[in-house]
Amino acid sequence: MPRRQFINDLQKAQDNATPLPHGIFGLQQGDDDGQFEFEFLAPTDPAQEAVKITALIPDVSEYPKSHEYMIFCGDDAPRHIASALEIVRGTNRKTVFELLDIVSATLNRLSPDKDGDIGMPDSQADDLESEDEVDDDVYDSDHEAFEISAQHTTTVPTPNGKPRTTGRAFRTRIREDLRIAKSAGFKVGHLGHLLDGHNSFVTISIRMSKLGISDEAMQAWHIDPKDYLILIIQYPNGYKTNEELQSCDSLRLAPNLGMRLCASKKYKPTLQEAIKAFTTVKKSDRDSISSTDLPSAEAPVAEEDNLRDTFISKPLNGFFQERLVPLLRYRSAGLDWCGAENWFTEITNNGASGADAVPDKFYEPEKLHNSLPPVATADHYTARRVTQYSFPLLAMQFALRHFIRCTEFCLVCHRKLYSDIEAIKPYVCDQSLCLYQYMTLGFGPSIEHEIMTQPYVVDLLLSFCYSSANSKRLKDFPDGLAMMVPPIDLAIYSAGPDLASYGYRVGRQPPVVEKKVEPDALPTYEVGYDADRLELIFFNMPEHCPVRRGSWIVLKMQGTVDASEVHCRVADVTYYPTISIDPPLILPTTANFATAQTTTSKTTKTVTPATTPKWAQARFQIYEQDFEKLDKNGKCLSICKLLDTIPNVKDLQDYLAKNRPADLKFWVNRLSPAALSLLRWVIASNRACIMQVDGETSTGQERLFGMKDYMQFRFAMGAPDKEQRFISEVRKVSDRKESKFPTMFAWHGSPIYNWHMIIREGLHFKNADHGRAYGDGVYHAKEASTSTGYSGMAAYGYGGQANTQGRWANSLLNVNSALALNEIVNAPDEFQSSNPFYVVQHIDWIQTRYLFVSCVPPDRSTISIGQEKKPSNAYSQDPQRTPMGLGSAIVIPASAIRSRLPEASDDGARTARVKSPSKRLKGSGGFDNPIAIEDSDGDSVATDAEDLEILFEEAEPEPEVLVGSVVQPKAAVGTPTDFVPRLLDWSTLPIMPQPAYADSGATKRLMKELNSLQKVQQSTPDLGWYIDVEKIDNPYQWIVELHSFHVIDPTLKMINDMKKQDVKSIVLEIQFQEDFPFSPPYVRVIRPRFLSLGQGGGGHIVLGGAMCMELLTNTGWSSVSSMESVLMQIRLAIASDPPARLDMSSGRSGHGQADYGVTEGADGYIRACNAHGWKIPPGFKEMAYGIRDAGSAPP
């Protein structure tokens, strides 16, 4: 209750265990409801008397979501205190402690300094108001992200309430923390006045392609390998270090820190996007931090909506906010991430104290699989000789742990799942509460999106579930969803045999028979039914109406031959004993439940008028059977009944297409709450990646040849690193056997009732449904006809007889059989058995590729199966072990198999490719690196100048000069370096001809840039670049030296290369076109020579010496870019991963030239632009080659 929560928050703030914010004391409840009082005394001015302040919430019922505070002080209070309180008056949606923190921070800013001066808040507030008027569309009142900051000051409140001056040490720590994150391989950005200690954002990002996630997992997770994964950290009260955050208690942490995990095409969002990320959908619900206003992962992203949530943002955002800082406290005690998480769970569940001694078992190191990429296992806390840790880096490493390895953790409680089941999609643990929160809080996939984009997959999932329930093979049930289902028909329930495991498990244990639990005997009401007016009338009227508007009932007619059930929703009970119902559904039913689901049975339909006589005798029961109280037999029967009430996927699509918002929860008169919950569970619990190949949006290039009339699906199962483990096994066996065809393909068939389990648990051989005549393992057939025989086997359904027609009645596909095509390591001699079946005992030797479904639709026009034609880019298979389809050998399109590169035409070419793993196609795997982790930033977005500048050390402040004193000139002290300016002999440089063109606008801009750069390098000698301005004769042609790379990273191998060759700087030539700044400059290296990327080099220097950066092309250039920022970005790019390496064979006697020629640099630049699809600036060839006819330039 709101009032109770207000009282609890007030009592917590009064508790001595939680110190009040600095300067505040004497907190007590006021005389009126919603009122409390406290006193404030500035710590820096003890002579001042304490000021009594009163806060009042006019309407306590709105607390803590939409309330507002009235704050006032006594008439005798100092004027500056009263004026400051005017600023925070009207603060809304803050808890009691948060308000006290805001008041403390505001009043402490007014404390006099050592000279007794007091700040002038009025003028500052006026300035701020004028700024707000200009940027009102950005800093909207709804944006909580910028509510706390009321003044631009030079102090920041620390977590303990003490104001901290944002001096040089504060800014140095920020720069150091961000540099550490940058050196760990992440892109770093910031928004707002970070160095000034105001409300600001820090962003840490990395390209998805560097995370080692397989293509199938990326497809299942709705992420693009070219996107950036971004962690946005908000500091509402200024930057806080790792040590300061760990000293915060839970009450102080929320106002000082916020985190969001997002994805974007760029490495950091705009300020508006960052604010939007921290804006909740329901403005009144301040606790709903997981529901942002960003587009979802599945939603199509508009041009203006660049930033969006990832598929796992909702569960992780709240998780980061709640647990990251407490986990860091445990980590500082020597625990790793796993130990800290387990200890946190132990404290939470068992009530242990955080001060208790941590048991030794929590110190055991976590065992990590070697298939994980280094970025997923890196740990800042294990770095040596580190005393101060970077919180942004720790937060990003924690985010990657739970993003890359999301399938290892529960999405709700976030505990690690110690299970043998591997899945490509994350899910929840076996606790029913976690499943309930997963479904109700929207953590799972959007079923509406799945229905609209992949209707056949949804149909397939529902068909598999129905068949499994009808055959009583379901193992997991939607328990915990509080589902109230239709009453169980006792006649059908009693007719079914006892539940037993008809197959046998490894070890030949006896079948387990579950004791039957009789379902509840629910009351039955006799009524008259008017089918014309859709009304019911009670003959024996109960004292109170047993139903309410929205209740679902099942109605059965009496005295008729038709034994159909009528399911409907109660529309109105106003005129009880007459009640109105919505248009009902008719479900056929017989004593043998299975026969009601045949293709000749009547399907679910809407009742038409005059079907029954007026006030026909009937009786009904309410959906009041608790699903969780049923045994497995009853649950399976109930699931079949609910599935029969769900419309076919075409009707679901039509409803979503015609209604806004497109949400099935609003189709209340057609879908019961229980049926909708079941539909969500079936789709959300699918942990395999199934992508339809056929359909209206057919991907014909992925359709396999040889399985005519079968609907095809791309199919992937297992953990996200399953593909990498599979290829690792392929590589090991291939190297050992020297096989030309490292993999082979084979069929796996299974009855339809097994597929619901298979797509959730993956292929294994724990169960033996058909015997194990050839040993333990996963059985595969060489011919499709063999597997189809197993996939169409009968099952025992309700009624006790063999049931071959236990299909979902509303299925458009009407699935008859299903079989998978798997890729297997080509080592039949090492299988458990290879004749007549392939029995593969190693699970990592198997990877699913295709799922084939035989359909018998009632209407062929409702489904679309692709044409049977051979793909033009066939995948090369082992000719001796090519599997047979229906009448001919199958032909697989190469685009559908990403496990390895296409085989070369001869052994020599293949050997050459294996020996040069660096020369591989983007997005493809190789034998030495199964998942291609992109290390090159050739496609990366250029780093903003402001984000580069913050990484450099701050210049030393100039000493104060007394008037009249004589000060001897002193050289500026910079970073120690061996570079000496003005020693370069320009006459030895092979430079391009001086440009003969000139434009007044371009010349004026270039002279302004030169003057600016000259002033900067005079005041800051350790910039890392140097221009001898006095030697520049033509403003369109510059010579620049880059040096002191040890400032960026002292471990760069390039530094040792330069020392060995006695190279003090890297000499660049920069030439501008006459339309500068509307076209980018051309930058090339003159000396020394570097290794190309193919030779093991990097640093964005291509063969020929040109700089390969999108920033320097028409595609990435911006006319507002300053040359200072361009030089900084070039210097950082040369040191970026992989960094540049000198060609140690150049520059020596008899070993070639040390300088790059003019022509080879231009050739390399053009090749790089063409390779990346970047636009070459107009007139470049004329400038670079010194020719008028651009067409005569080299290609």
C-alpha cells in the first residue's frame, strides 16, 4: 500500500544503521499525514544555526510513483537557503531518502568556501532555465535522467554526502578508467559534462562480430554482426569511481547509478537516445526500470531509431542495477564472478550476513570452456599490479558474461543452470515462480512477432506440443502460470492407460508408473441456451451469480445426439439470471478423444444463429480447474483441449494485421487467458533456432534439392558455442585423418510426439524408444526413406488404442512426419556403428542443419512449398557418403552451411588456404578459428573527437605570474619521449607534386586549421603529433610526424620495431582537394614501411602506405571535423588492435627502400575503398596521380 510504503521508507531513513546524507539530522514524522521534518547544518560553517525544513506529500496515495513534494523552511531561515529550496520544490517520484540526498547535495553546494564566499544560485538557475527553454524538446520534464541536476557547479556530492571538488585528480581518474576500458578492446564514449561532475553518460561498446557468437545464435537472438553491443552507464550526480560505488548502500546507489544494455549501428547513442533509454514506458511507474521506450530486438528499426533493446535487455537491466555493485564488493574479497554470484544467492536465500566468513567452496575457480572467446573470459580483477579498478570495464565484462553465456543462466533469478541440456536460446530454471515472471514480465520472445514473421514455425511448434500431449510424452508443463483450465472429462480421463515410459532409459530401468490423481469435481449449472441471441438463463437460480464478465465456460447441450462442447466467454451479467455470451466455439468430442482430432472431424468454428431451439436445455462448467493440481495425465488432456480452442495461424495473423495495438491479449472474446498463456509458453519455451525456408517470404537460395513436397526449415540446436565446438572436433579429426571432406550428412527420424522434447533438449541418447541393437548413440540413416519410417510411427493416445491421427485440428500444415538432416564429423570408422546405421556416440560430432516436415494440409492453397530445383552453388559433399533423398541424392546449397569455407578444387589450393588462416572470408569460419571473430576495425565507425580527447592526459596548469615579476621562459614539460622536432629533412621525402589549384574558401579554412594546430602544439607538446608549420609552402600539402606511441599503450610491439630501426616518428603526407572541407583529405605514410594486414600487420595501413579509414572517404567524412581530431584518430587507429608493425626488412642495405612511393599509396587507397564499398572522393585520381584524365589512372 502507498501509505505503508511511505512509512516504511521514512523508518528506514531514520534507522541509525543507514547514515543520513551529509548535513541532515533530526529526521522525524510530522503532524500531518505524508509530512516529515528534518534539520540541516552546513558542515563547513558550524557557526551557522541549524535550519528546520519540512517536506509534505499532498496525496500519499500516489507514493512512490507519481507523488510530488512541497518543501519549505521557517521564516528565519537564511535567504540563500530559502532560495535553494525553491529549486528542489516540486520534486516528484522520489523516495524519502532520495529527496534527502537531493536536498543535502543542493544545500551543501551553498556552503561558504575558505574565504567565506557563497555561490549565487539564482543567477545560475536563471541561466539554466534559459538553456532549458532552448532545448526543451531534449530535456523534457518526463525525462528523469536529467531531473536531479539543478545547477552547474564545480562540486559533486559523493555517496556519503560530502561535496567533492571536480579538480585535476577527479578528471585524471576518469581519464584513467576510460583508457583502461579502451585498452581492453572496447570503444569508449561519453555524453554530457562528464569531466565537470554533472549528470552524464559513459558508453562502453564492442562489435557483435567480436563476441564469438555463431551465425545461428545471432539469427535466433535477432542481432546483426555489424551492430555494436553498448552498455550505457548513467551518473546522475556525477562520475563515481568503483571504490565510491562500493561504499554506497542500496538507498544511495539508485540515485547515483543507472545502466542499460542496448544495440546500435553506431558505437554510442546520441544524447536524446541515451535519455530515451532511461525513460520508462509508464512514466508513473518509476520502479519499472526494465521497460524502456526503445524499440525491441524483434521490431524493425526505423532510420531515426538507431538505438534499440537487445533480446535480453529487459531481464539484464534490472539485474545489473540490483546486483552488480554488491557482487563487486565480494569480488574485492577475492571471489571470481561465479563465486560472488553464488555467495550472493546464499545470502539472499538463507539469510546469511554479508559480514560472515565466506566458505571455501565459493573460492573455487569457475571452469570455463575453451571455446569461449577471450573477450568473454577476460577479468579486470585478475590484472596484476592494479590498485584502482575501472568500473566501466568491470561493468562491461559482467555484461558480456551474461550476454554471451545467457543460455547458462536463468533469465529471472539469474542463477547458473547446472543442467545437461544445451540450448541456443535462454530460458528459466525449474522454479515455477521464475516461469511465471518470465511469461508475465515479457522477458520471452514476442509471440506476435513470431506469428507475423514465421507462421509455419508457430504452427509446427503447436503441432509438436499437441502430438506430445496427446501421446502423454510431455515432460515439462507450464506450471506456475496460474492457469485455470476447462474441467476434465472424467470419462475420457478414465479411459486412458496409466502413464508409463514406453521406451527405456540407459541402464534398462523399469518403466515409471505415476499414480492417478482424480481431478476436482467442479459444480455444474443447468441453464437454457438461446443460440440466436447468445444468452443463457438459469433455471435454478443460485443466490449469487457464479460467473462474472470475462469468465470462460464450457457448455454442453442436453437431450441431443450432438456431443459437442461449446466454449465461450461471458460478455455481460448485468441482467442476471440472464447472462450474455460472446460468439462461442464448437469443439467435437467423443468417448475416444483421439478420434476427435482426425482430418475428417469438424474443426473449431463459430456458432451460427438458429443452430439450436430457443432456450435449449444445457449445462455448463466454469474454467476453474487449477492446472497445477492435475497429474501428468490430466495436464496432457487439458493441454490438448486448450490447443483446440486456439485459432489457426492464418486467423491469428489476420487479427494482428487488422488491429492496433497488435497484441493477442486484446482478443478476449476468442482466446481464453489459459489458451493465451499456453500459446506463449509453447513459443517461448522453444530453445532451438528454427527458421522457415518455405513460405511467402521464401529464401529459395537455402532450399535443399531432393526432398520434393517436404516443407523445409533451417534448424540449429545446442548452446551458442555448439557450432564452435563442432568445428573444433571437425578440425581435430580432419587434421588426424587428412580427409578431403571433413564432414558428411545423414538423416535422423523420430516420431512426431518426440520432437517437442528434441527442440528443447537437443539430440541425445538418454532414452531408447526403439531399442539399441547397434549400441548407444544417436542413430542416423543413409537414406531418407529409412528415417521417414521411424518418424511416422504410431503412439498410444487417449482411448487406449494406437493413434496415428493425433494431430492438432487447427494446423494448416497438418504434420504427418518430421526428420532432420544433420552434419556429422566424417569418421565412420570411429562411430559406435556404421552399418546399417551411423550410430554417433559423440554429441559434439553432430550439428543439426535442416528439418523436413511432411504435410497433409486440408487445403493446399493455405501453405506454400518451394519449387524443387538444384541450387546453383552446391555444397561439395563426400561422393561416397552422400545421403539419399526421395529418389535421388540430395544437393545442399553452400550458402546454408557455414561450418567451413567451400572446398577448393584441388588439394594444393586447399592446403594453401589452411596455411593462411588470416585470408578468410568475413563471417565465415575456418578450421583454425571456427567462429570468425573480426579483429579488424576496417568497418568500424569513426570515433568522435571528444571521445578521443578525453583519453589523453590533461595539460599541466600554467603557473600564476605575479604582476611586475620577471619570469624566465621555460620549456613545457610533457611526456618523456625520444622524439625531437625539426630534425626531419623534407628534401629526402618522396612527396606528391604540389597542388596548383586554390579556392579562397578552402584556403581560408586550411590556414585557420594550421594556426589552430600551431597554437595547440605550442601549449601541449605531448600531443603525439608534430607539424613544422614554418616549412609548409602550400596549405594544401602538409607533412606530419606521429610519435610517442608509448603514451597510448607501452606494450605495443611497434614501439620496439621503431627502436630497432632507430625510427623516431612516422612521417605522413596529407593533401587536400580544392573543395575542402567538403571532401576528405588524402593521408598516406611516407616512412617507414609497414607490414600489410595479410603479412601480420594492421593499424589501418594498407599495402602501399595509404590510411584505410572510413573517416577519410566520402562515406565517413564530415565537413565539421577538425584536423586536430583527425590527427588524433589516425594516431589511435595506427595503435588499434591489430596494431601496425614495421617491415623490418626495409630500410637496410640491400633490402629495398624505406619510403613508400607516391603511386603505390594511391593504388592501395583505391583498392581499400573498393573492398569496403566506400565512395572515392571526386577528383582523387587527378590529385594523387597528377593527371587530368582520371580514366588513365591505374585500376
